[in-house]
Amino acid sequence: MSSIKILGAYSTKEYNHGTSSYLIEPSIALDAGNLMRPLGRNAAKIDHIVLTHCHMEHLADIPFLIDAFFAKRNTPLNIYGLEHTLANLKRHIFNGEVWPDFTKIALLNSHAPSIIMHTIKEYKPFCIKNVSFKPIPALHAVPTVGFVITKRKTAIYITSDTCYSQTVWNEINENGSIRAVIIECTYPSAMSEAAKIHGHLTSSMVIDGISKCHRKDIEFFVSHINPKMERTIIQELLNSPLTANVTVLKDGDEINF
Ligand SMILES: [Zn+2]
Ligand SMILES: [Zn+2]
């Protein structure tokens, strides 16, 4: 059995609410919205960050992570993302103005750069150590991928930010290695217009997707809830008889799959 840890489960920051971040292995994170506080000194062990897209709540801790540990690192911090994601990270954060351009700053202990960026492509799987990542396109306001993450032959699918997308549900229905799914649910049912505009799911869209899902052997976990609307969303999700196999995530949870 494999496991991952939820470092940040929400769509925006509040007291005791961190934004999207998952610890896949001690050295591998998926998204970087909340690395520093939950990991403490173990944040120094992160060598690989895989990004789903360029929105702030998914990458906010990268500048602080490299700033805190670059003097002690012996190897570069590797960041993986779509071309659009990495271009925006360079243009708006590591641009020498908002933050130093760590892709051009050598580590003190070697000649290697502090950060190396790796471009990934939709549907093209790649491996980090012995973990495989398959990028699945999401339906969001900017180019975004979720990932089917396979460890020891079983997989968890993290959809990332997405509106209702048949591509996402096809992957869940057709990929037999998937044992668990983390699906986003940013808004309550009443906000379906905002969800469509911003590329997110409401609780009724999540319930609708699960009700049509052919796979009954999958455990569903919900993340990316807006903390201000948390109570309504959880009530709507858990009051439905169709969501018996759904767990709403919070920071610090662990998932076995
Ligand atoms: Zn987000
Ligand atoms: Zn987003």
C-alpha cells in the first residue's frame, strides 16, 4: 500500500487552512501552496516539485523554500510544469524583481543552478525516483493538468483545479490502476455560474460526476474548498446519498491507496 500526505487542502489561505500541496514522498511535492509551515525543517528534503498550473495558491511557497535552503543544498531544486506554468513562474516571480532569478544563481556548494525547470506535456508520463506521473488535462481558467500518480503499481488521481470535464471522468472510469481520486470542489451548488467562469466545481457538479461514475471501487476525496464556504459545501456533499464513499480533506490528512 502507498500513501500521500495532504499539506494544504484549501483554495485560499486562512488560519489553519493551507492551500494546495501534497507530499508524495519525503523529497517530492505536488504543488507548493503550503510547504514551509507543515514540513518545518523537513522542507529542506524537497528536491522535486511538480506543478499543476501557475495559480498563486499552488506555487506560493517555492520562492521561500529555495531562499531558505539554497545555501545548504548540494543539488538543484527541480520544478516540473507545463510550458505555460513555467513561463509564468519565470516572468512573474523569479524575474529578478519580485524575487531573485534562482535559475541563474549557482548553489554555494556546487556550480549547479539553484533551480532547474523541466517542461512536461499533457498525457506524456514521466518518473521521479520510482513514482510515475501521468498529466491529464483539466478544464480551468489557465492551462492545467491533474496527475495520475502511480506508486508500487497502484495509483491516485489528483484532478487539480477543473470544471466538469468528461476527460477527467473518462480517466477515472477507464484507468483500472486508480484506487483513489482527489477531486476539487471550490464552491457550493448555488455558485455554478462562477464555477463555470473560473473553471471550478460546485458540490452538485461533484455529486453529479460521482453518480455517473462506473467505478464503484474508488474512494473519493474532496479538496480545494473555499474556507469561507466550507460548512455549506460539506453539508451539500455529505447530505447526498450518492457520496457515501466521499471524504472531505483537511490539512494534515493522509491517504492510503
Ligand atoms: Zn487552485
Ligand atoms: Zn487554479
